[in-house]
Amino acid sequence: MSRTSETTRKTAETDISIKINLDGSGDYKIETGNGMFDHLLAQISRHGLIDLEISATGDTHVGWHHLVEDTAIVLGKCFREAVGEGRGIVRMGHTFVPLDEALVLTVIDYSGRGYSIIDSPLTESDLGDLPSDLIRHFMETFAREGGFNLHLTVMAGMNNHHIAEASFKSIARSLKAALSFDPRQGESISSTKGTISS
């Protein structure tokens, strides 16, 4: 079973193309025009072992909001399509990730229901030109469009770069755990409803 997706979304504000392979080796090619955003997205690929290609352009003269939000929309749709019915997946995963003084806990339930609770004390320093609130907004939009429940709590941390990077690494590791196959499950779906896709 191939768990891949390729999606393009073009509006008057942005032009986003994303290609993913959930069962990859962590290869990535990411070009959004924002170095910090590229760096954070690369963590999803490398630590989730997800092959990821992202090309994103847009009306960044008005700020980064449209591009970051629309990238999250398209990435979420790609994940939802690649996961499909979710047959055989573990479904839930959690990870503690440290990065120097920062420590982040992420818990994911790939339930088909997009929801998020983000408890992160990010401020504006040391994030390049990526506004801190857009990091939270990306996570919320990604979870909603991807159809998974995301709880992320920053347990410790002072440096914004460390907190943000640990957060994306933690999301990646939790996604990898949730989307891995349980051999005892076989082709069944981990839900008493019999579906996580509708």
C-alpha cells in the first residue's frame, strides 16, 4: 500500500505544491522563502521519516500569514489523503523531545477529527522573520486539515528557537508513532466506529 500524496493549491494569495511519502526515509526539499519556516518543516520530514517536497510562494509583501496558513492547509490535506482509511495504524502516539533547556510533550490521535490544544510560551525573539503566533497557527491549521487531534505542551524552555524546533521534532516523532503499523491489527481500523476517515 502506497501512502503518498501530491497536492497543489493556487489562490490569488498563494501557490503551494506539496508531495509526501509517509513511508520515506526523511528526505526533503523545502522552499517557502522563509528560512526559519523551512527549518521547522524540515524537522517533520527528518524526524518523522517522511519524504517531503514543498514549494510555496505568495503575497509575502503583506507578511507571512497567508503563506504559512496555506502551507498548513495543503500539508494537512496531503496527510489526510496519504493516511486514507488508516487501516492497520497504531493511531495514537506521544513523544517527549528535549533540545538543550527546552522540553516538549506532544500527543497525537489520528482519529479523523482535527483538533488542537497548543500550550507554548513563544515570544518574538530568535525566530528569524517568522512571527511566533504563526507557529501556533500552523500547528492548529495542520491538525484541523490533517484530521488529527494534537496536544502540545512546552514543559520547559527559554530560547524560542529551541522551543519551536523541539515542538516540530516532537510533532514529527508523534506522527511517526501514530501512523506506524501495528502487526496485530492487520487490515482493521483502530476505532469501534470502524472508521477514522468519515
